[in-house]
Amino acid sequence: MKIAVASDHAGYERKLDVAEALREAGHEVIDLGTNGTAPVDYPDYAEKLGRAVTDGTVDRGVLVCGSGVGACVAANKIPGVRAGLCHDTYSAHQGVEHDDINVLVLGGRVIGCELAKELARTFAAARFTGEPRHVRRLEKVLAIEVRYAGAAREPGERR
């Protein structure tokens, strides 16, 4: 499987750990940056990774920022991205099996090296079940995405 990895500065070290684990598991890994610990903005890397997933450059992606929250929010703004923030193995495989997530998001300041590697391997090994109840729910999620396309608002704006 071809998997992209990306991070901001806070997730840089964990991103390297994840890339190593995925390569060791036999996956082709595409590193989309950042390439160090100098401060950068997580939305830039979330978008870069999300676009690689949705345009078919890669099959899946792993995204890392400090907590994982901001990167997950940003990635999920891209139509076609189903990003899940996971810090346990159950969520990492169940997110793929039931929800067909295509981006795993990790908090580089939340989890350690070995857990990050385990989560990445678990995510990569999981497959969407295709069970009718999961397909039905995924279709509803995709319908929500379509209904709200173009409904963006300014930062801090309330509706």
C-alpha cells in the first residue's frame, strides 16, 4: 500500500517513527513534510496530505501534529477525506473497518514512539468491512458532506 505521512513541527519526530514502521511493514511511504522542528502551520500539511489521498497519489495517509486535534479538523475539511484521531489500537482498526477512514491522525505530544508505530501498522492492515450497516452509515456521512459543501465561514463566526 502507498501511504503518505505528513506533520507539523510538533509531530515531526512521531512522523519519522511512523514512516519507519510502515516501511518495515512493507508499505511504500511518501513523506510530504515538514522536514524539521522549525515552526510551521498544521493546516498546510493536512491539506497537502488530504489532497494526495483524494487525488489517488496515495491509498491512505498518516498525519501528525501536537495533539492531533487541529490536523484532524483541517484534514476533514477536504471533501473525500475521512480522518480519524486515534490514540488506541481499537479505534485505529475500527475506524477503517466501520467508518472507512483514509487518514489516521496522531498527537505527537500525546503518544510515544512505540504506540505511534503500532497504530500506524494497525491502520494500514485494516480493511473496510463493506457490511450493509457500515455502507449505509458511510453513505449518510457522504451525504452530509455534499449537503454542506460551500458552507464555510470565517474564523470565529457563529451561525
